[in-house]
Amino acid sequence: MSETILVTGGTGVLGREVARRLLAPGREVRVLSRRAAPAGTPYAWRAGDLRTNRGIDAAVAGADVIVHCATTLGRKDVAATRTLLDAAKRAGSPHLVYISIVGVEEIPLPYYRAKLAAEEAVVASGLPWTILRATQFHELLCRIVDVQRFLPVLLGPSGFRFQPVAAGEVADRLSELAVGEPAGRAPDFGGPEVRDFPGLARAVLHAKSRRRPLVPVPIPGAIGRGYRYGHHLTPNACGKITFEQFVAGT
């Protein structure tokens, strides 16, 4: 019997990798995106917008599994997730696979609070569900450095450590979960190393043949304490690709 899997945010860093891994004979992989379908796409493209509910019922109709990779800032992320859940319930009882972040219940960052609220909505939806929490992607840490490329110094959070992981490796795990039985809270997925921010920043600068003084910036309050205590880290070092290996290949 054929299977239909919908990937929201299928043009993003993670969603693109998930959709590609799910392609298989006898399986329809749908990609939900606000963008128009590119020429030659191998996916059953669904144009829609979770922020406005445009095209969502059509996108989820007949889906056996929904992998929810789409994300936005703040409370809009929660509203978009609820829009998707409501459409999924109207369509039947698909397996909902949601990607979240390690430490969302411990660090009061607004984006983390929204991800936690979205998790709670998934759990309360009545749908069969799986939630995977991952640590920060290599791509995100690279971006933090790259957006400062025109500054005379490189600013970084003082005392913070990170456990970056390759988005492709998280996509591998999400794809496994998507074709399996609902697992509830799956074990967290972290990168192979815990590194301080200056070390990560120097790796990016070295890979791009740049030199820049690093200036630590103290992050006060509960958010800073949460990161310094390492609530965003996990002992489940599942990833294999180190940060240096990643930046060397970009």
C-alpha cells in the first residue's frame, strides 16, 4: 500500500533534507511551502501558508504522516502549529512528527517558549505523535558568525557552550521516526562535541581565512543562566559530523 508523507517547511534547511530522504518507490512525498514549485521537483508540491490557513486542508488531505519542520518567530509558531493540527484532525488521524529544541522547558527564551507551547499542542491534539528535540545546527552557529562579517570585532555570548549537530544527521533521524510507529518523546539528538563559542567562531573564521578579535558579551538573567548551566545540551551525542568537518565542507 502506498504511503503519503507531508513535510511542512520543505524548502528550509532541515525540511529540504527530510523530504529528500523520504523519497522512495511507492511513497508520495508532499512539500508544503509558501513558494511556488520549482521546475522538475520530485515532490507532490502543495502551496500553502500556515499563518493564514491558505491551502492547508488540501495539503494534509490523505496524508498518513506529517513531518512539521516549518517554523516562525514567537507566538506565530504556536498558532501555525495549531492550524496544522486542526487541519490534520479534520483529515483523519495522521502521525504528527515534530522537531523541537533541547532545553525548551528550561531556558525562557521567547522562541523556546513558543516551541514548548507547540510541543504541548501536539501532545494535546489527540493525534498519534512523535517529538524529537535536537541541539543547535552547525548552520546556525556559522550564521551567527557570518552575519557579523562587516563588524570590526566578533561578538559572542560570554560563558556559553554549544553542542552543534549537522542538520542532515537530524534529518536522517526524523525520516526514521516518520516511517516508524509514533514514539512520543524520542531521545534527544545532540552533536558529537560540546564546544565554547570562541572555539566555534575561530573555526569559522579559519575556514574563511578571516581574522577578527573576539569580544565576549555577558548575557544577564534567566536566559543567560540557562545557557551557562548547559540546559540546551544533552548526553545523547548522536551526531558524528564535527563542527570543523562541517565548516571545511561548506
